[in-house]
Amino acid sequence: DEWQQLYAPLFLEPHQISVEHTFSLALENTWRATDQLSLVTGVSYDWRDLLRAEDFVAPATSSGTGTFIRYPLRNGSALNGQAALIYNPVEDQSYFANVSSRTRFPTIMERFSTRFGTAASNPGLRAERATNIELGTKQDMGGWLVEGSLFYSDVSSAIASVILPPPAPANTTQSQNVGHGTYYGFEAAVTGNIRDDLTFSANYTYQLRHISTPSTVAPLQLTGNPGHKAFVALSWAASDAFTLTPSLSLASNRWTVTSNGLRYYKTGAFGLMGVAADYRFLDNFDINAGVRNLFDTKYQLADGFPEMGRTFFVELRYRQ
């Protein structure tokens, strides 16, 4: 439900409403071939019904009335599937392999938002489909839990924002199904006790993403995800009631694009320190307080949207 006050010319837009229902029906089955080997299979049917999609083109002058737009209503549906093979040779070891085929429907924003007059709608935008493969393990090694996995995704009908050629107004963008993407990498995590009162945890993800586009589309960069990402935390249990946890989040460069779609650039790597303290003052109540981004690091994940600086928080929690 949207509208806005325009100031040049002075004009209050009428309400524009978009309504869409999304549904998913899923079934899953686990077959235990042996005490150590299981096969999990699942299938889902997803569909969306677009009931209403409206927009408004503002008048050029204060005496104009503007144009109300009702987009064509197009529904969508998809069949998704997944299978996973899980092997537990002993109690503290697990290995798995899974494959899936999944669909992501484009959002209302991707199909209809004109981004304050800088973009064109695309009611016919199709869904993305990804085929995913993952191999992984989880093991307890002398009190240390170690996890790791390799992953690969093949994406068809990938959605990205592209600049439209003339006769569209200069620098007008549109969400389109532009090509074929491949994403792959690995992740690892470890958690364990250095001493009875000291717990260490860390995780790391490495990811590469590529997209190939037709010759009619200008070269694109996939935005929003860093190639390297890590998190480290150390929890000190000073007593049965009090725990102090410093942490460090790290991320490498990630691509972003200016709002007009003309320039891609990297936002820069960053590291964020945090400290949290937890005190249980009753059996079912504890208070958690701390600081995020302790050193007030300046960073952003997307063009034009700087992230929060130093932030203090206090939480009261009830546990059953």
C-alpha cells in the first residue's frame, strides 16, 4: 500500500495497492536403509496468485492529473525437489550429500517498482531456478565439534537490474532475466572448550559467484555477497551466572551498484568487534547487555546505505 507527496509539482498521489497470495505444499519422507544410512526425499509445489498490482505516473505540471496504472495480472507456479543421503558410521560422525532443484519467484518490487521514476516495471519477469549440490560432514573430535561443507549452485533465468537502451529515458533500469549464474565455495565451523570456563567458536565461508549474460546486455557484477566471511567468538564463564563474550566479524570486499545502475564498485573489507555480557539473576531470567561495532567502524553493504555505527543494547530474557 503506497502513496507519496510530490513537491515539484505539488501533488499528493492516490493510494496504489499491490496484493499477492503465495502458497506452498510440501511432502517429505525419511527412509532408513540401515542404522547408519538414511535417505531423505522431499517435494513441494509452490504457487502465487497476483490479485492486484497498481502504480501511478505523476503529472508533469501542477494542473495535471497523472496516470493511474493497473498492471496485467500474471500468476506463477513451480515444482521443487530435494534428496539427501546421510551416513552416520558412529555416534559422533555424520556425512551427507544432497541435491535440490528450487525456484525463487520475483518479488513485487522486482516486477513493478519504478524506484522513484528511475526504473521500468516488468510484469512478465520469470522465476529463477537453482540446482544445488552440497557435500558435508559433522564430527565430534575430542569435545570439539567440527563442521564443513562444499556447495555448488547452477542458476538459470538469473534476475538482475540492467540499463534500458533508447528510446527509454537515460539511465532507466529494469529487472530482467539476464543469464546463467554459477555459485560455489565451502564453509567450515568449529566449536569447543579451551578450558572448563572458556568456549571458542569460529566459522568461515568462501564463495565465488559468476554470471554470463547475452551480448545485448552490458556486463554485470553480482552484488551483495563478500567472497570471504568469518566470525570468531570467545565466551568466558566467570561464574555459573555471568558470561562475557567478545566477538569479531570479518568480511571482504563485495560488489555494489549505484542507484542508476551506471557504476559498479566494491564497498571495501571490514572487521567489527563486539562485546556481550550475560547475567542470570534468577533461574528463569537473565539480562544481556553489550556493544556492537565497538570501534565505530564505517562500512556499507550497498551503495548509499551506510550501516550503523557503535550500538549499545540491553535485553531482558525469560527462559522456561
